[in-house]
Amino acid sequence: MSQTPNYRIIHLSKYYPPDRGGIETHVQTLARCQAALGAEVQVVCVNGLNEKGHSSTKTKTVCEMDGDIKVTRVGRLFSLARCDICFGLCEQLRRLVNEPKTTIFHLHTPNPTMLMALIILDRNINLVITHHSDVIKQKFLKYALRPFEYLAYSRSSQILTNSLQYIQGSKFLQLYRHKLSYLPLGLDLAIYTQPSQQALTFSRSLKDKYGEIIWLAVGRLVYYKALHISIQALTLVPGKLIVIGVGPLEAQLKALARKLGVEDRVVWLGRVNDDELVGAYHAATALWFPSNLRSEGFGLVQVEAMASGTPVINADIPGSGVPWVSRHEKEGLTVPINDPFALAKAARRLLKEPGLRDRLANASRKRAEYFNHINMAQRSFEFYDKVLGQRWDYTPIPKAADLL
């Protein structure tokens, strides 16, 4: 890789912060680090927020700067079956395609809107795709998108996943083994390893208000996060469950907490700022991460928790990188999917087994260093160099046994 990248990178993301989500966080972290290392970086995404910063189905196109990164948030007319209809998106992309040949388009999927826009555009471009996860539950969307996926993925020069394990579990990706490799997600760990005074103050306030035993859940309140498993497990252990995130299942989950008699032991914080998020990690006894489907391909919040010295209790999702990020008995504890009793048992181990939590916390901090944002960005340049130089020496895909 050249010391100073001489190409331009266009990230095609579904959304971008302050819209929250694992993919959104990843795109911003990668883009910022690439720009800091000398690349010219832009982001094109859908504008999911109105002028007041609230989620809205109808928005306007906005161009702004995130440091050195130009961010174009394309306005949407409406959403249909998780696909945003955006007038002017194809024209935005067409202008970018006409730029120098050293432009790399980096598409982050699942992303129906950008996927179909690229197909409509029908131009030969240097296309890298990060396949964050398969479409699992939405059967109609899955099969409706499949022809578009075939076209875009076939035209791409390189396809990346977040872990080797995800490759093994995806029948769809096996079609593209000749152009398939992996790029683990990375974070700027400093805000978690060196929390601000505001974060530490918030951490103390949580402990003062809710006690020393705090279980934490972080993420959108959607089906594959399986937060209902956490609420069920709470009935079997002491302490409070703090939930950070919003989503369509919020009312349903609150109703479940009332039904199970733990309504007063679940704290719904909703959206929080960065200091509050970091403070919550530092206050927590453990992060509960019971996601149960391969829609959860990696679980970036695990890295946030680990960098904070907070052990993770995750679920053993077949064909997902989740249990590889925080490994059983090494940095955290892994339990079977959809098993609140196993989650509760693991939580009780952290409370009762002498030295266990401290051992896992120390190992978590070390493991988090592997997912450093600078390493991630530098490796992304290596893939871009391959694409521009057409040097197809991809990382070989190992057998499942080699991943253990």
C-alpha cells in the first residue's frame, strides 16, 4: 500500500450518524480514519432525519461536512418495505461516476436503496462491497432483492465480510468466493479506554440510582436483538437492566416486562449521547447481547463494551461472527440462542464465581485492541489497491475447522 492513498473513496451507506446503528457507526469510523490517513473521502446516504433532527419518512437533501468528509444526505419521498425512495439519488451517483478512474465506490449492505440505484445507473465502476449481514427474516424483501444483489455483487471487484465465520454461514456469499475476503470492524477505542469526566460522572450516577448490579443492553429494539430474552432472564437474577436504544418493539417489550413483573427493574434510557453511552458501559456488570439471528453479523457494541472493561454475555448464533468477537471463557461468556435460563446462569456466574468477572474484563480490554480503527482503515487501503491494480491475491477462505 502506498503511504499516501491517491484515490477517492465514496462510501454508499444506508444512513449516517447522528442516525445510530452498527453499520452507521462503522461507516463513520472507517471514513474518518481513511481521511485522517490521507484519502479523499465522501459519504452518500439517505437523510433519515428532518430539520429538527428527528426521524422522518420525508426529508430533504442536505450536504454537510463531517471534518474532512463531505456527507451528502439524499432526501427521501417515502419508504416502502424497508426501501427508501429518494428522488435525485441516481443523479448524485451519476455525477460521482464521471470523476477520475481512481474513485472507489464502497457499498455497505444490506442497503436496498443504494443497491438498486447502482443497478439503474448501470455503469462500470470500481466497486467494493462490505456485506454486513444476509437478509434473514424479511422473506419478501430477501427474494425481491436477490436479482439486484446478483447483479451488483457480480459487477463488484471485491466483497468483504466482517469475519471469517460469517463467510462460512452464508450460502449466498459462496457464489463469490473468488472475490471474497474479510475486514473486521474497528473502533476508535480512546473514548472507551479513557472515559471523559462527564462519562465517569454519569457512570457514578447510574450506580448511585440503580445499585451495583447493572445489566446493560445496547441496540435497536428490533426482532433479531432478542431483547425479550434479556427481560425473561432478568426474572432469574438480581439487579437492574438498563436498555439503551429505540425501535419498533419498544411498546411490546415494555408490555412483556409488565407481564413478567420486572417493569420496575428495567430502565429505558432510549437515545443517549456518547458520554452517557460510555458511562453506562463503565457502570455495567456485563453487557447482555442475546441476538439470535445472522442478521447480527458482528455486534460492534461488543467491542465498545470490551474496550470499557465490561464482559459480554452473547449468544452462539450459527454462522455469525458474534461469538468470535467476544469468545467464550476468554473475554466473555457465550450461551445458546433463545435461552433466558442460560443467560441468567451465566450472569449469576459473574456475580458468584470469584475472580471471573475481573479475568474476563482484563481479557476484554486486550481483545478490543485487535479491533482498532487504524488497523481497519489501513487494511481497507490494501483491498482498494488490489481493486485498482487488479491483483487478485485474495485471502484464502479456510475450512470451518480452521476457524476454531
